[in-house]
Amino acid sequence: MRKLSDAPGPARPGPHPLWTRAFHGFNLLVLLLMAASGLEIYNANPVFGGRAGATLPAWLTLGGWLAGGRDWHFGVMGLYAANLGLWIGLLLHRRQRRLADGGDLGTLRHSVSPPRRRLASHRITYTLMLVVLAFSLITGLAMYKPAQLWWLVSLFAFAEPAGHSSWQTLRVCHLATIPAIALLLVAHVGLSWRVGGLRLLRRMAL
């Protein structure tokens, strides 16, 4: 049986079709709109310190005021949810066998080939981005409809023994998805560079 370390390295990335590049651009636009409008809502009542807490510069926000930020955030939320669902569906369709076999984790554990390990790390990072985005959507829905989704809000009551309400914990978790996805995006771009260099980045964007 051929070992992972003996298998040939990954093939050079081929050109990305137009729909893939458009999808990447649309993903980025939706994420920026959601993040900027979410930070506008945050500025109205910061997570730490209440209304007197630290706020973010206006150039990072979208909406101009609380109502404007909410209009943008909830207006784009439908696109965000549909986009995320399509993204996950495409990934599962494309990688059904690999996901079932745990191929990428197996590559990291057993392969000694640097190109294969980099490609596996890139795919895992991409998958983690979807997990964080899905968590962001779930926590956002819980904040949007707390009465209807009270059971979802109650899942964040784990910090109550430390004196933090489930609502405050939910807000912290939801806000934390912004720096988390920003770090994963940086890792995604960095790993894309290591996997395919400037050629791959151009094929993703141009």
C-alpha cells in the first residue's frame, strides 16, 4: 500500500473559473458589510464597559448610527446566510470523499511531504472559516430573535457561575467571530501564497 509520504506532490493549481473568482469577491463583500455594520451596532453599546466602554473608529463601521447599522446588518443577513449555505454545500460536494476519509488530518499526521502538508493546512483553514462563519450566524440569530430562540440563548449560560449573564456571553462570542475570521483570512491568504504563490492569488482574484 502506498504511503502518503511516497505519493506524488499535489498538482499545480489550475485556473479558477470565472464563477469561482466572482464567488470569492462576493464572499469578501458580504463579510465586509456584515463586519462593518456589526461594529456600528457594537459602538452603540460596547461589549466591555457598557455605553462608556471603548469604541472603534468610525471608518471601520457602516451605518452612521445604531439604526443605520442595524438596517445594514439585518438587511445583508439573508445574503450572508444564503451565501454561507451555498459555500458549505459546494465544499461538501467537492470534498465528500476526502472529508469522509479524514484525508487532510491524516496528511498532517503522517505525511512528510511539505507541499502536501501545506495543501492540507490550507484546506483545514478554509473549513475552519466556515465553522466560524456558521457560529457567527447562529449567535447572531440568537441575538436577533432572543424571545423565539430562548433555548439558543440559554446555551450560553455556562458563564453565569462567574457572574456573566447568558446575554453578555452571547454578545462576547458573537463579537469574537470578527477577529477570528480576520485571522483565518490572513492564514488563508498566507497558505494560498505558500501553496501556489502569486499565480494562485491572481487566479483567485482576477
